[in-house]
Amino acid sequence: MPKEFSRGRRVADHIQRELATLIQQEVKDPRIGMVTISEVKVSRDLAYADVYFTLISHDLSAANITESELVLNNAAGFLRSQLAKSLATRITPRLRFHFDITIENGAKMDRAIQAARARDASLPQDRGDVDRDTGSNNA
């Protein structure tokens, strides 16, 4: 029977909580706006942690996203050293920051669904094919 919460998952959750606080309070770079840590995936040997983040900003251009990712990856050493103080492991994982596109993809899918529903609503209704009460054809 597998463990419900593996050690890697517990470490990832701790890293996520700590990084959210550290980035908000300790990283003073003005190029980073409001950052949300959406997920952390830790390798099995705890050598690396892939940190997925989103930006709360009006400017989600590719240039802004790339710049934020670069700034966070440049601050990874500092964040790792701060993280080591609260992490009770022999090794503190190396941090690799990646922009999380799942929220953006979800918004695109939602817009596509809404557009499809609007198109469907504007089509004439085909009412003569099947009687909904009896299930028989009216033709």
C-alpha cells in the first residue's frame, strides 16, 4: 500500500509555502510584481525543485514573463540559502523557476467554450426530429 504523502511531496509543500513568503518579503527586485507559487515538484533525490509560478499583472506579455523568470532564476541561489535555514533536510534542492501556463491555457479554453456556446445559441433550433417525450420520430 503506497504512502498517502511521500517525503518528496511534504518537502515540495514546505518549499512552496516558504518560497511564497521569501519572494514576497525578501526579493526586492522591482521587475518582479506579484508572484504566486502554484506548484513545486521535487526530484526523487531532492537535488532539484522545479518551481512553477504565475504573475498577477496586467502585462502578461512574453517579454514580461521571460524577464520575471530570469529574475527569479537569478535569485534562486539567495532563495535556496534562505530556504536551507528552515528546511530540515541534508540537501537543499536547487531551484529552477518556470512560468506556469495552466491558468492561461484554462482561460483560453474557457473563452473557446463560451464562444462555441454563443454560436450554438444563435443557430436555429431543430425541433422536428425526435419527440422528446416519447422518443419516436415525427417524420
